[in-house]
Amino acid sequence: MLHDIVAATHRGGYLIELEFDDGQCGVVDFSAYSQRGGVFEPFKDTDFFQRFRVDEELGVLTWEGEIQIAPEVLYAKATGSALPA
């Protein structure tokens, strides 16, 4: 089952606490994304990284330039659960 992100709070550096529609919460470390380059190149600028928002219609975390990370990946990281099949 896929879960939408309903809230996100910056917790310093590259840490974001996420809350999902089933009530589960957890902190995800996004620092690895800042070193990937490509679409994630802007994450090297921590000011840019901190300007995320939750797209309530889609239930995803998003940044300027339409950067998004699949909510199922973030759910797995935040809750320690396996990715859905």
C-alpha cells in the first residue's frame, strides 16, 4: 500500500521529519541525494534544500524545478519498512 506524505518538518542539515497519511512518522536523511548530481544537483545548496513543500494533491515532497522523491521510498526510509512489491 502506498502512503501520502501529509506533513514535513526540517530538522537541520539534510534531515526532514515526515508524517504519512497512516499516522506513521520518521526522520529521513537526504544527505546522500546532495551528492548524486543530476536532478539533485541543487541539493548541494542547503538553502535550496530547505525550501521543500508537501504537494497535498499528490502526497509527495517536492522542491522547485519539480524535484520529487517517490513517497514509497521515503516511507520505507522513515519507518524502516520494506519497499512495496
